Amino acid sequence: MSDLEFDALLDGILREEVQVEPLHGLESRILARVQARRRWTWSVSAWGSAVAVLGLLAVAVWVQEVRPAH
């Protein structure tokens, strides 16, 4: 979802649900929270992927050490 689509969606929801203008800075706080959540999600994904790769490498090394040479 692009920023323009998100802005249009947010404007539509605010118009439907509330008949008064939002508090000053409300949109900025909402967008900041969404962006922070996106960064957190990518951070968790990156760390999870790194841990998985390191685990696979550790298992591969261990299997090479345990398996007898031919």
C-alpha cells in the first residue's frame, strides 16, 4: 500500500467515523506508529533469518565433524 493510498484510506475512515476535524498532529502520530511497526517487523524478520542461517551452518559443520571419512 502506497503512502497516497494510505492517506486516502485514512481520510475516508476519519470522514465516516468522525464528523469533526482530528486533533492537530493526529495523522502524524498515526503515520509514525505505522512506520515504527514496519521497522520493527523488518528487524524481527532480519534477526530471525540470521539465526536460522547460523543454525543451519552449525548443524552442517557438526554433521561434517560427526560423519566418518570414507
